[in-house]
Amino acid sequence: MSELLPHQLIVQTALSFGLPRSLHVIAELGVADHLDEEPATAETLAAAVGAHPESLGRLLRVLSDYGIFEQRSGKFAHTPASRLLRSDHPQSLRSYVRMIGLPWFWGSYQYLETAVRNGKPALQKVLPQGIWSHFDAQPQEARLFGEAMTGKAQADIAAVMGSYDFSHFASIADIGGGHGHLLAAILRANPSAHGVLFDLPQVIESAQAVASERLKLQGGDFFKDALPVCDAYTLMEVIHDWNDRDSKAILSAVRRAAAKGAKLLLIEQMLPDASVPNAAALLDIAMMTLLGGKQRTRSEYARLFEEAGFRLDGVIWMPAGASSIIEGTAV
């Protein structure tokens, strides 16, 4: 970006929505599933997915320019990034990309100006009934959402496990932990620990498969119900869904359950202090558009922790560079 002339920067940025839409379409068509170890032509891939060869090739070309796929002598080959679009990849992001490509998701961005003017999520213009009611009426999209969240979590979980030592805790609660993949990974690595997965009752109902003698399930609403008493609390990409008032309420609920000295671990994409292109800033716009939530800087987390009864001890930047572990202690 810095090498572009000013007018080029404006023009390229104005047109750049075509890049993610190209990615959405490629994921929806399942192109990566039909590309094996040997490079393939656009014609071959188009025949496999039922697409127009030239049009498909143009999408693959622009994605290759950004490192997603690679052009080799008129054919296209996989890169480490494009392999994540395969359905059979252990850390597949295909469902995540497909979810972002759903009409209600990217369609909300056409109302971004409204969100900026009134401070309310633009998603309200597209899904006035709310996202959860929409999923109740669209079970296929609800399944896709679940797959998307699970797929995205896999890379983050691997990074968390390689970045933080959980062996000091006898009990760990994962608040808003979905289907319990993070907590299950923590307990596998720490066989003497026990855990409690806390989420909405309907989410807990669908998470029965992870329950065990060491992993208990507890349904409830963290705005209304008492949280489990544990030595440590993890919240992975929960706080960014909420504005400051609601985020403080969630962390205050954790503090009411936590004994003095208990650890609070937020796994979030933190906004950097320096002004550089970064994924967290783009996610921040998504949170504003869809949910009214936000990404935060270190100083914003420090203030939020203090208001909720925690001390911010430090930030652990994980190897992937996208997320970080924000560590605090109940005071």
C-alpha cells in the first residue's frame, strides 16, 4: 500500500471489495477441494465445480496476486493459504469464508453509513428479527455458522496451547465457550485439571459430546446467571461482540464468581498502537457493522479490567500474530 501513488491508493481501496467477494465465491464453489497436488487449468476446475472457465480463471488470478493460490504456466496451484479452503483440511476455513459470503453478512456493509451515523449495528437493517431468530428459521445457515466458528477456532486453539501454561490451575471455566473445543484441548494437555463449559442453554445442549467426568456443562446467561467458581476463566472472542457497557457487565459477572487471585484470560485480536494495516482493524469494522461490538487496544482493555475488578497483568502475542492472550488477575 505504501508504494502506491495517492490516487492509486484511493482507487484500489475503493475497488477492493471485489477481493473478498472473489474469495467467498471460490469457497462456495468448493474450488480448492478439486485442486490436488498437481496444478490445474481454470477449464479443468470450472468443469469440476460447474462454472464458466474464463470467469473462474479471473477470480483465481486476482486471488493468486494476493497469495491465495499461485499461477504456474497457465495453471493454478495451491499455496498454504488456499489449502485452508479445502473442506478436508484439519484447520479448514472454508465454512468461515462461506459464512462471511452469506447475503446478510456482506449485505450489512451497504448500511455501514447508517451504523456510523446512529451507532447501531447495520445488521438490524438486514435482519430486523436478529441473527439468532434468523438461524432458528434457517437451520442450514445455523450449521454453517457452527462449522465456521469451529474451523476458525482450531488455529487459535493451537496457538493458545503453544503460548500459555495452564498447568497451574486445578479448575478452568470457559465462558461463552461454544462447543468446548478450547476447554477440551486445555484439559487434554492438563490431565489433573477439571473444567466447566458455560454458554447459553441451547448451545450447551448441542455440546453434549464433549462432556466428561472432568468437563462439566453449565447452561445459562452470563448477564443474569451465576458463573462457575474456578481458578481461571477463558473467554475466546466473546468480549469483542459487545460494547463497553455490556463487556463490563460480563467481566463483572466473572469477577463475582472468581476468588481473589483467579486468572482472567481473554483471547482476542487486539488493535495495535501503531497505525499499520492489520486484521484487527478490519474485524473492528465487522463488529461495528454486525453486532455493535468492537476490538480494543491494550489501554482500553486495562480500563475495562480495572472497572470490572481485575488487574491487567500482560499481553501474550501468539505466534500467528492475529490474536493475543490478555491476562488479568482478580483483585
